[in-house]
Amino acid sequence: MASLDQIIDDFAFLDDWEDRYRYVIELGKQLPDLADDKKTAENKVQGCASQVWLVSHAGEGEDPVMSFEGDSDAHIVRGLVAIVLATYSGRRASVIATTDAIEIFDRIGLVEHLSSQRANGLRSMIKRIREEAIRTTAAA
């Protein structure tokens, strides 16, 4: 899977929205499939028009490194999930809790091209991940 820096660099070279759209779909194709047994109501993200599932994993300690798995039944949304996971996975919970991925999506020029439903779904994914990070640091 591409790193966040790689994704940002790649977006810088793509001039028109169609190319960016295709790239987001390509990122979604690279995302590992989420096992069916993880596609549960508990892992489903509320507020997304498409079906989206997120699973979080936390390491040890007071400020653990967290990683995330995700999937969607829609190609473009799956690509958005891939970018969200690249933004947050492998970071400490305290960093995740204070990082707003919407700023990154804004910087690469994606937010302005998302439908309001997709933008709301994106915000729901980000909110869910940040809340999990806050819960993880509170539980430590």
C-alpha cells in the first residue's frame, strides 16, 4: 500500500480531476480485502452512504501505535479508505487524536470534488478513527 507521502506526491502530478479520480480507485484496488468475519455491524461506520468497515488495532503502552484495516463496497470509497488508512496507520494514538485528515484531503484537492454524501462519509470515518485513538489513550 502507498504511503501518505507517496499519495500526496502522486496527486501533485495529476492535473485533472478525472486522473485523480482514477488514482483514488487504483488506491482502493491496492487495499487488502477485509475478512468477511470483520464486516460486522460493530465495525461498520455510521454516516456513510456506502458500506464502510473499519477495524482498529492498538499496540502496548500509554500512547500506543495504532493500525487500521478497512474496506468498502464502493470503488471510490474504498480508495478514500486507503488514503485515510495511510494517514493514520502506524502513528501513535496521541498523534491520531489530533490529526484531521480532512486537511490532507483538502490539500490534495479531493474534498472539493466529493459529493456531500461522500464528504460526510469521509468525515464519519475520520471521526471514528480519532475517537478510537482518544479512547485508547484514555484506557491506558
